[in-house]
Amino acid sequence: MCWRGLLLRWPSIPEAIAFSIIAGVDPKVGLYASFSIAVIIAFTGGRPGMISAATAATAVLMVTLVKEYGLEYLLAATVLAGLLQIGAGLLKLGRFMRYVSKSVMTGFVNALAILIFMAQLPELNPANAGVTWLTYALVAVGLAIIYLFPRITTAVPSPLVTIVLLTLVVLVMGWDVRTVGDMGALPDTLPVFLIPDIPLTFETLVIIFPYSAAVAVVGLLESLMTQNIVDDLTDTRSNRNQECIGQGIANTATGFIGGMAGCAMIGQSIINVKSGGRGRLSAFTAGAVLLVLVVGLGDHVARIPMPALVAIMIMVSIGTFSWSSIKALRVHPRSSSIVMIATVVTVVYTHNLAIGVLVGVLLSGIFFAGKIAQLFRISSSLSADGRERTYLLEGQLFYGSVEDFADAFDFREALDRVIIDVSCAHIWDISSVQALDMAILKFRRDGAEVEVVGMNSATETLVDKLAIHDKPGAMDRLMGH
């Protein structure tokens, strides 16, 4: 457990500092948040073994708020975001994750892997101070250790070995490379309880609510997506609504100790699970170890060379990316591949997981509606005397199939009676009811008697509630009177 906690928190220190810098606040704001959220979620979350902390996804949403109103408003927005997440959990909104398709999930994972890799590029940019050929050499050595050391033994995590060995080599040789300390000062005291110093007015609520709502949605989305991935990795099922509540409690409490909002971290969670961390103690240890490292061992942590952490995060990105999804592009349905690629491209382009997932879900819905619409068909038969025609509907009648429904009728045919048989179909929405109304009224306009038969109870309830063909004035509406 100790090894796992160290493994998880060494890379998290520069990440938390970087997220603080993104949001425009002191590094301790991100570090305190990473400690607080990880520890609290260990007790309140719905997915044991999942690691939560300060993240870039929530940090980028706070930039404008901090710039215009300052840190105190960020803390208040964090508290409110947590309360909104608690409300989402109590309302059981976690169930909507079932509508996120596997293609979106795969795109989400691949996009995160790419973003994790891209986040390391500044540390490899020769234009930045302290980045030399030695940086690249140390990163290469770090990657080699991470890849090859498990062939010797798996008793000690290879990323931890990388950190220790590269730190010792750099210190002994006296090489000038960027270290964790170069990213910002580490806190040297424990966090304390504080109440955000803001006016308790309606105007304040108007200012922070849009930011809080955005953070709450993005945080829950990333957390629930990560939760699904961890569920798949562990072949277990967890409580989505409890995770919403747990994330809310963690963020609310974090705002009161001077920390920024956060959510689940897919990279750290995958490391934890693959290292054997399946229980709540692993998340608690991760948070507790972070606090010990930054407060009690801050001077030593500051000496860790950044190339060691860059090597670890590159391997995390490689391990996170679903390489099988590339081969699957040739065999999966085209619509699934398009959804996956669109999710990846949107997330990488916008750096906003919520937008990318929304695009993926919308495309999935459109493609699904198109497939269901193709399953709808209408056949007809004429009676022996040629005066009665029966139309048999099969499939799902909804907004995507109403055009085919309307085109199937021949209103110029002289008939005494028309039967519309929906015993093999289901009517779903107002577009379907309106199309049915129009067909009935057109036949009646030409003097035919129309009867709809075979409605199931749900269809009958919807038609009775929304249809107008049997209501007074229906024919006048058809004629435009």
C-alpha cells in the first residue's frame, strides 16, 4: 500500500502545481485540493480504488473567474459546485451514463491518453529554460527502466524505481535539469479551515453559479466516465449516484480548506488499479502520502528531476490509449468508428472533455435513430372487392421514420375503408402522432372510413392524449381553416 501511494503521488505533485498555474492561483491551492479530494472520496465515493484530485478539466473552467474576481470567488465556486454535485447524486442523475456508448468511451480514453502525452511536451521543448539534450537522455533512460525493470521483478513498481534512480543520478552528477521545485513553491504547513471571504449576496451567486455549474457537470462527467473504465478493468459494478454525492462532498469540503475543485483522474486511477489498488484504502493512502510528501518532505520532493516524471506520464499515456481501437476501425461499423474519432478530435481540439463526450453522444444518437428508422416498413393488401385496403406497420414509428410512413400511403386511390394496423409497430412521439393524424384526415377528406387497430397500451395512451383526428375541428385544421 505504501509503494502504491508513493507511485501515485510523485507524478501528481507537478500535475497539481501545473493545474494551479492554469487556474491562475498559488500552487498550494492545487496541492491541498489533491490531498483533500483523494482522502474524502475514499470514504464517500461510489467507486473504490478510483483516484480523484485537482484536474486540468476543472482548472481551465476557473481561469476567467480567478482573473476577474480572485481566489476567494474560486473557493466559493468550488463549494457551490460540490453542492450541485450532491444534488445530482440525490436526484439519481448518474443513471444517464447508460446512454454513453462504448465508442464514446473508447474515444474518451484515447483522447485522455493524447492529452496526457501533450501535457508533457512543454518539458521536452528545447525553447524552455532547463531543457537540454540531457533532458531527452534522462527521459529515454526512464522509459527504459519502466519498460524493462518488471522483467527483473514486479515487487517494486518500476515508475518508483525510475524516480529514485534518476533523482540519485542527477544529484550525484550535479546535472542541471528542471526539477519539481522549478514548477512552484511547495506548501510547508497543513491546510486550515476557512470560509471564503466574499459578499453573501444574490449578485455573488449570479457571478459564481455559471462557473460552479460548468465545473459540476464536467467534474461528474469525467468522474463517471473514469468510473465506468475502472468498473470494466476490475469486472465489478459501482454506485454512480453515490459517486456523484461523494465527489460533491469532497469538492465542498475542499473549498473550505483553500483548495480548488477536482474530479477523478483516469491516469492515476488506471495506475492504481493495475498496481493492485482495488479498495478505498488505496485512495486514502494516495491523498495522505501526497500531504506527507509536500509538507514533510517538500525539500526532497523539490529535487526530483522532471524527466523522471515525464517518462512516467508518457508510459501512462501509452498504457491508457486503446491501441486495439485502431485495428478495429476496419471491422467495426462505420458509424461507431466515426463516433470514436469525433470524440477524440473534439476533446483534443477543445481540451474540454464535456464537449467531446457531448459530440460523441449526439452522433451516437443520430446514428442510432438512423438505424432504427431503416427497420421501419409498411406493407399493404387490398380486399377482393377492391374497396378496402389494410396497411400493416412494422417497426418503430418516430420522428426519424415519419417520412417513410407518409410516403407509403396512396391518397389518390378510391377506397371505402382503410385499416391502419399497428399491431407490429410502436408509436413513440408527437411527430409520429401528427403523421398518423395527417394520414387519417387525408383519407377521410376523400370519403374513406379509417380505423386504426392493434395499438398496444403505451401507443394507445399517447395517441389518445395527443391525436386530433377524432376531435372537433380536425378537418378544418387539415384544410387550413
